[in-house]
Amino acid sequence: MYENNFPDKRYKKTLEFLEAHVAPPAKILDLGVKNPFSEIMEKNNYKVQNTQGEDLDLNTQAVESSTYDVVTAFEIFEHLVAPYNILATIKAKKLVATVPLKLWFSSAYRSKTDMRDRHYHEFEDWQFDWLLEKAGWKIINRKKWTNPVNKLGIRPILRQFTPRYYAVYAER
């Protein structure tokens, strides 16, 4: 099912990280609208509810319920102006999140066609850790991985060994 290309490699690594910390059939609130990875979690026996596309900077109501075993946020926090607000409000006791890491050789992602698909933040690992800790989370485990691309050039070579994704499992 998974190959060594985007997004399959990212999905495989993310699922492995999730499974290492949260066993199915955990009840998950996945921040963001239903997406291909939500469906992968469901196929792997997780009970997944997604948020509805509300502006999570302004509306934190979705995470104010304690009925979920875990909140997941896969490439969500970089799109928020103030990710601290939602992180501090989460009532679930477990969090699994991934963020793209800031790459010194590449500017932040900015879609030219979708105004919502832009990165307000791209974190260094210590910045994301600090944000989580400030919001009351204790980091239990971390993992980084690369995102190689099959192109020619200096940046594609750098992507072969420079981590792009950062996963964190945290608890309250």
C-alpha cells in the first residue's frame, strides 16, 4: 500500500508513530476536515471524528470535550496564527501531532491557488516542543523523518538527509 514517495512515505511513518503510542480502537478527534489520512486511521480500526473546517484560531469548541482518548493534528498547527490557543484548550489527555520543520534552504510553503493552504509557521523542533510545554503538555516521544524528492538540484539533494517532518506524542 505504501511506497517510498510522497504522500505514501509520510502516511506510513505517521501511522507507525500513531500505532506505537495509541492502540486501536481509540476514539480520536482529528483536527482538520476528513482527509486521506483520516480514512487510513479508520481502516486501521481507530474511531475517528474530524473537525468541520472551523477556524481553530477563533473556535476551540471542538477540543473542549473530554470524550476523546486522543487528539491528533497532522500538519495542522503550521496553518494557525495562534496554535497555543487550541493546544491549551484540548481536554483529551493524549496528543499526537506532526508539523513540517523549518528548512534553512527553503521558504515556508505558500499555495498560489488556495489562500487557506499556507504555512503561517514552520517550526524548528525546539520551538514546537516549547509551544507544547507552555500549553501544558509533557512530551513523551519524538520522531523526525525526511521527504526526498526525485528532482535534480541542490535542494532535492539536501532533502535526502534533512528532516522535514516532526512527530510528537504528548500527554497531560
